[in-house]
Amino acid sequence: MRYRQLGRWGIEVSEITLGTWLTHGGTAGETATACTRRAYELGVNLFDTANVYPEGHEGEAERVLGEALAVFPRDSYLVATKVFSPMGDGPLLRGLSRKHVLAQADASLRRLGLDHIDLYQCHRYDPKTPLEETAGAMDHLVRQGKILYWGVSEWSAAQLDEVVALCRDQRWAVPVSDQPHYSALWREPEASVLPACARLGLGVMAFAPLAHGVLTGKYRDGETAPAGSRAARPADRWMFDRYLTPAVLAAVADFQKLAADAGYRPAQLALAWCLRGAAVSTVVVGVSSIAQLEANAAVPELGIGADVVERAGEILGPARLA
């Protein structure tokens, strides 16, 4: 495993982060624990979750992750979780108000079985809450020692500029990272978010680097989505309708051929594309099997050539969705 500095901050994170959105407490069952512990053995030191994971069983992902990691020395890994999404009915159980942020930090600590969270992230921007209220709450948690660092997910460049300026002016703890949706098929962050992160010294944790599995090649034009895949679930079909078009799937087929000819799996090439250069600190990957985990975790050491990575971007570029 290789490691990169998280922006300008002193912690180094593995280039592969294990995500928990659909697996821990969800579809992977006991395999989630095995994958977590194997990821640690392979050198993964950052594990990403959220209080709202998985849908319908909110909080279970944190509980499963915490139990899986409890067998390892606490100072040898980093746990990142998030706050914002509804955790029940009523206006006080959602958003980034001081009340909700502080209450959910305590709840996440209980579920994770930890005395501190390494990286506490604002899952989305909250237009209903003054920014100084949210940032002040995060600074309070840092001063209490309940969190070490804080970050955000899916914030715009303007929002990143504003919050960093506010924190510097107030001498509060500054956010250290952003977690944007980023893949070879979703390059929107390149326009302003990635440059803002570089300018402000924020680390970038790219989520959905495999385009929700589309870049693995599991979906083919004219074929029904494989049983058990996310695209086969009626609740998720809205997300995949924009990906599973003839143009995108044709480009992905060419991308698959490029990967095979070079001796790699499509998923490995997709991750290498995200990790090219220094813009991205780590890619957040969910897995449902040990074999899948080991293939993805091997990417930093494969040494996939820059020419192959560049060609992958050229093939997928015309079919990109953003």
C-alpha cells in the first residue's frame, strides 16, 4: 500500500479507503467484518462511514465497523464518519445545527465504540444553518477531543472558500478534507472543486470512483442488469438510468478492452485513473468480497503506466456525464 498526505495536513492516508455505504450493516453481512480486517492487513488505514448508513438500518454501519476494527491498535487506523442526513423524524434530527452535530457526534462515538473520531465530515452543505454555527460546533468538538479533524462532502468551491476563510478569521479548527463524487465518468469536480482544495490545502477523498460499478464492466448494452446488482434494484434505478445508456456502455466496453489488453481489471484501471497526479489523496471503495478487496487494494503497487491511464481517460471522456 502507498500513502499520501491529506492535503497540507500531517496525517498520511492509504491511497485506498474502505467505504461502508452498502456493505457494513447491509448487503455484505459477516463478509463486511472479514473485509475490514483484511483491508487493515493490506495496509488500508482509513475507513469511511456515516451515521446514516445503511438506509433503513441507520447506525448499523458504524457499529459493524467499530467492532471489526476493535481488534487492532487504535493508533494504527483512522475512522471517518459523517453527520447531516435525517436520523429520525422531526426537525431536530437532521442538518448541521449545533444541537444535531453535537448529539450525533456522541451517538457515533457510542456506536463505533471509540473515544474519538479521527475525521468528522459534514455529509452535505446545510443552507438552513448559519455557517458559523456549524463550523463553531466542529471547533468545539475538536477542543473537546471528541474529533481530531473535520471535513466536508460534496461542498462547492465557493462554500469551501467561505468556510476556510471563516475558520481562519475566528481561529477555529479548519476543515482538512472534501469528499466529492469523482470518476472518469463524473469529472465535474475538476472545474472548480479540485482546484479549490489544492488552493486551500484540503485533502480529496474521491467517492464512487468506479461510477457505482459501471466501470467494472458488470453492465452491458442490451442486457438486463445482473441479479443482485444495484441497477437491478427498483429503488436505485433512477441513479443508473443516466449511466446505462448506449453511449456510456459502448465507451465502457472499449475501456474494458484497454484494461484487459494491459493486463488489469477494469476496476483497477478506473482507480488508477482517479489516483493519477496529486489532486486526489485517496479513493473510497466499497467491496463485497475479499477477492474484490484484494484486487482493488493492489492498485497502488501495480504501477499502471501513465500512457494506459491517459488512454482510459480519452476513451471515457466523450461519454462522461459531468
